[in-house]
Amino acid sequence: MSKFAIFYGLLAIGLLIVWIFAQFQMVYRAKSNRLWQAMMTVAALILCGVTVVVIGDLSDKVTGLGSALILLVLAFWPKGLTKNSVVSNVNTIRQFAAISKIELTPVESVVELKFFAGEMQIAKLKFNVAQKTLVAFLQARLPKKRLVINKG
């Protein structure tokens, strides 16, 4: 087996471990994009099928299955609020101390939160949680000036 395949397999397993850890850290989960999850899952299943059926070399199978695992982890990456940060993507994890403003707006049956670093919006998440619950959670972690509550 090649060094690349070993590295890639370990990378996929490491990402899976981080994903499991992130799952247990979530306090409030945001709504996820079901279409994105379905497309990534279908791509991962096709990749698994092609890898198992077509490829005979162990090194290539490890790389193909590792790629499928990475696609699944990215598709189901948790989004929401932890005790001390906001997670909106794999590459967008911010501590509450690094967020300059949070705008909370009730929209129909969900609560929309927009997160800002300076004047730039870095994330927008929607929650199926009561507005009072989110306000209490955020007020305990942020100064009052940072939390802006808009009327829907």
C-alpha cells in the first residue's frame, strides 16, 4: 500500500473523529440543507460502489473509500451553537469572543441568527428553537450590545 493511501485513510479517520467530537459539543443545532446532504450522500454511495466493484488494488480502495467517508462527514457536518462558539461550516468555527454582533430575527416558524465579525456577516443559521431560549443562551455568553433582537 502506498504512503499516500495510508495518509489519506488516516486523514479520513481523523476527520471522522473530529466530526464525532463536534456532534457531542452541539448545544443547539441549526437547520441543515437536506438537498446538499442528499447530493453528497449519493456522490459518496456512487464513489463507494465504483471503488468496491471496479478497483482491485488495496491502495486505490483505501483512497476511494476514504474519499467517500470525507464526503459523508462534510455532508453531515453539524451546524449550530456550542457552549462557547458558533459552528456554521467545517471552516467557519468562531468563538463568541471573536463575534462582534449577532442579529436575531424570528422568521415564520424559525429563528434566524446572523453572525458578524466587524461589519462582515460570517454566518447565517436558522433554528427550530424558541426565541426566548436562544436569547437567554446568548445573553449569558455575550455583552448586551452584541446581541441585536429584530422584530420579525
